[in-house]
Amino acid sequence: MTKRESINQFLNHENIAIVGVSSDPKKYSRMVYNAFLTNGYNVAAVNPKISDINGTPCYSSLKELPIEVDSVIIIVKGEKALGILDDAVNKGIKNIWLHQGCTLKDEQISVNQKDINLIKGECSFMWLEPVEGFHKFHKFFKYMFSKN
């Protein structure tokens, strides 16, 4: 499957969790959360350090989600991401997006054999329509020079 097909498969699911959502509306992870909400997705926020975002519950882990999610975006760095990735696979989530800036190396990730649609190192703003601002410019160049 090409990267575009993989991302389209991810975006075709309405129920997603975003792990690492910040309480600060100016932080990148919060902007991702808001963008998915604005685009009509049912979004569950996950961050063990906060209890809600504008009155909407924020869960401490994927294990505590009261709803089934089809997809998860992981916006955390380092070894924390590895544990969250394992939680997602164990919960049966088949679409996992390790967001741009997630620093896991390929040899740390062992989900390929489990029929997981794994996206790594991509910025969701480039793919979430309508693409606006700098992201539109970036997407144009990515299309021009990318093979997939």
C-alpha cells in the first residue's frame, strides 16, 4: 500500500484517539486535535496530565477509553511512544499514526506482522482537507517530489 493509500485508509475512520493532546490551545498537538474536531471526526483526547479539554473528558490512557476507536494518532516523543504504540496494538486499533516528530526508530517498531496500517513521520495537516496555509504549500511540493 502506498503512503497516500495508507493515510486515506486512516482518514476514512470517524472515531479516533489523539494521544498527547496539550491543555495549551497554542501547542501543536492541540491544533491537531482541534483540526480533527472541526473536520467532523469523533475525537477522544488522551493525556494523563489533564482531565478535560473545554469540558470534554480527556483520558489518561488508551486503555481507559469508554468508546471504540478505529484509529489513533500518537503525538509524544521518545520511549513513551513505544508503550502507547503497544497499548494501541493490544487494544486492537488497526490504524496508527506516529506523528511527525515521534522519534521511534524502525527497529523499535514491531507491528508490521500484525496487519497494522502504520503511518510514520507525516504531518496530518498536510492530509486533512481542506489543506491550508503553509501545509498546502508543503503538500504541493511533497506531491511533486514523492513517489507514493
